[in-house]
Amino acid sequence: MNMIKVNAVLAVFVLLFAAVVAFCAASDSDVTWRYDKVFKDKGLGQLSGMIATAGDDIWVVGNATRTVSYAGDESADDGFLLHYDGTRWQRRPMPTAFGDSVYEARFDAVDSGGFLLTASLEDLKAPRMARWDGMRWTALPKLPDGHQAADVKAFAADDIWVVDGQTGAYHWDGTRWTAMDLPVTVSALDGVASDDLWAVGYRNTNDVDTGREGEFTQPAAVHWDGRAWKLVRTPEYHFPAPAPSEPGASLTEVVALAKDDVRVYGEHTFNHGEEDNEPADEDIRLRWNGTRWTKLPNAKGACADRGHAVRDGEHGLLLSGSRYLTADGDCVKISHPRLPSTDGIKSSSQQSLWLNAIEPIPGTDKILGVGHVQVNQAGNPTGRSVIVSLKR
């Protein structure tokens, strides 16, 4: 099962598949998250990523956490891996090249088999990458000049692409990295083949310092055809006059379903709070039909596809931690129980579930999510890392 990725610049951590789910009654739902595992260790780092190759081969990665006491003393908990073998969860060591203090960690499937683990180290610079082939980890060299890894697409062990959230693209051929300059800023990429790859982001138009009216950025998409990156025209977005303060439009996610069916998502927004009677932000949804990019209808309703969805094979789409769109078009609300009254937590406390990654488990009827429950009781915030599941 392929997972639709949430593409975010790793230097500024954004929760993967972040979906806050209010704990409320859900008598209209037959689909329910259930707690498979609740970690009582408050010092456990935040579960940030997950990948599954089978029901007995599931991996979860947790970021290191850093705590600063009132006295100014710092302490850190190490990053870690968890592996499920069909019977139980066990901690596994990080790849040797990573060390212990790992942040902003993520998994990416390798289309030919195995997967990649990418994470920033303690200085949050020069992320490291390693490939798991089912038996062992193989570390890749650092990206040239210490650049970040905003998004990754791996077709094979010797065909890996990375974009850095700026204007750089990098290709691993199994021996070395090759750096390429792009004409626009990009932070997300996806493709169906090694000669059919898209990277999306924005292009600068007006300089904010010039005082000229109009959008400062517009959506941008570049295409790799196996030989070169080429800028492909995309629709523009404009607020009606008078334009709000510092308007701009950009793309943040791309999902390649087929050569003639590529979806991109983004936002048309501005600097809020500067004026009265401001317009509403606009969701950007475009589709490549093999010839050109066209606008899709505006996304409306609880089950509107605004990107960041998890494709559940032929069954449907997980649009968030609280909504599932079936293949027949039914919008299903996902409910779940509260944490029980235990380990210092009262079930009556204010609780919210944040899912950082959601993954259908191949060969099963289960979908797993990882994240944490944020608890606020009597004004004292706390939380627990959790692994949750639901059955179709």
C-alpha cells in the first residue's frame, strides 16, 4: 500500500499527517480507533513516522526529545526505532551512522524493495540517510554542502531523489550524489518512474520590498524527464482588488497516481490581521492530465480531499485521523475511546489525539496510526505516546 506523503521542510518540523481528533461521542460511526499500545514512559520521544511491509514487519521511529529545566539544565532522550514482528513491539537500535540524538525522522519506501530512514542529527543540520534491505542498514553519504532533505522519492537503491526545500535537487546513483539547481523553490516531489518525476513549490513574482501590488509568489512545478528539469506552466491565483497584505500562493504536496494523473495541493494565503474585511484563504488543488495543469473544484465538506491523505488501496482514503472517504463516496467519521483512568491520567480529563503517521498494513484489514495523546487536567498538561489501530 502506498502512503500519500505529507511533504514538509524537515528543518522546520511539521507533524506528518497531523490530525487533531477531539474526544467526543460518535454514535454515527462504526469505525473506531483503538489503542494498541500506550507508552507510560513520559520521557519517550515523539513517535513521528511509520512504515509497514507486512503484518509482521512494521517499523516506527521516534524523535529524541530535549527538556530544559527551570534551572536552565538541558537533558535529552535518544531517538529510537520500534519493530513489530507479528507478536510484540521491540526497540531496535538506530543505524550506527545516526548516533543517538535523532530528530525530524521519517521513512520513505523504496519502490524496488526496502525503505529509507532520514533524520537530522543533534545540530539539526546535514541529515543522514540509511537504507534497510530487510537484513541490514546501509548508510548513504551526507547530501552535498550539508543541505536539508525536505522530501524524498526512492525508485531503487541506486535511484534516489531529494529536494532541499530551496532550489536544490539531488540524485543518488548508488555511488555518489549529484546536485542540480532548479529555477524555483521546491519542497515536495513524487513520480511514477525514474524519467517521470515532479517537484513542486513556488516561484517569486513581486518583491515584498518594492511595494508593488499582487501576489509575491505563485505555484510552480518542475518535471524531470530523465535528462533535465523543466518548468511547466501552472495556473495563477489572485485575490480581488484591493489585494490583502503580502499575498502569495504555493504548492506543498504532490501525489503521482499515473503518468497522466498527478495531483498537487497548496494554499493561497496572505499576512492576516493587517486589514479589515479580509478575504478567506483558498485551497489549491491542481491535476496534471498528461498535457497540462488544470484547477480542480474547490474542496468542500468534512471529507473533501485537501491533500495529506493516506490511500487505502481500493478501499478509500484516510483524509485525517477523524475522516475516512470510502471508494463508494461515503464520508465516515472515525471515533475512538478515551485513555483509561490510569498512570495519573483521569478519563474525564481534556484529551486530544495527534496522529503523526497513518499506514494501511499490507495483507491485513488493519490501519495503524502513531502519535500522542495530549492531556490537560486541572491546568497541568501532559501526554502519552500511542499506537492506535482500526479495522475496516
